[in-house]
Amino acid sequence: MKKYFAILAIGTFIAGCAQQPAAITPVSMGDAYSTVSCSKARQLYNAEAAKAPPLVKAQKQAVAGDAVGVFLLGIPVSSLSGDDLEGEISTTKGKLLALSARMETCGMTPAPVDWS
């Protein structure tokens, strides 16, 4: 019984840890940008894409902080302190997907964003 409790406790702590940026799923934006002009879609896409590098860097630091915190204290410190940017990354990814779809209907190919 103690083994099962230990496994459950470890699983709970790991589940609470920050995820790698590439593993975070986007929020669905539906057709939120379908009425935006093509030039505005490009402008908004570029603005959102510019947010990716600092978000990736900060999230990777949160992942590392959680790993150290769980190893030393048994607590995902970054996730509990608000350093986990999963929500912001998920929203940005969703906006980029919706804007990308709009740009493609305009005949434009958006530049890929690196989340790794």
C-alpha cells in the first residue's frame, strides 16, 4: 500500500511541473481572425511570433526550476510561484494558428515559429 501511495504522490508532483514549450497545446481561437484584413493578419502574426523566443526561454527556466525544486524539496517551485507560462504560451500558439490560417487564405505563407 505504501508503494502505491508513493507512486501516486510522485505522479502528482510530476503532473504539477511546468511543461516544455513545444509540448504545450494551443488554445483554439476558431475563426477569430477570419474578418481581419490580410495586411493586418500579417502584422498581428509577426507581433505574436516575436513573443515566442522570450516565452520559450522563460518557460525552459521554469521547467528547470521545477526539476530542481522537485528533486531537492519535492515541490514544483516554478509552477507554484507563477513562473510557469503555460497559459500565455498556449494562447500565443492559438493566435498564431488562427492568424496563420487567415494568412494562408490570403495566399501568404507565415514564417514558422520555433517552440523548442
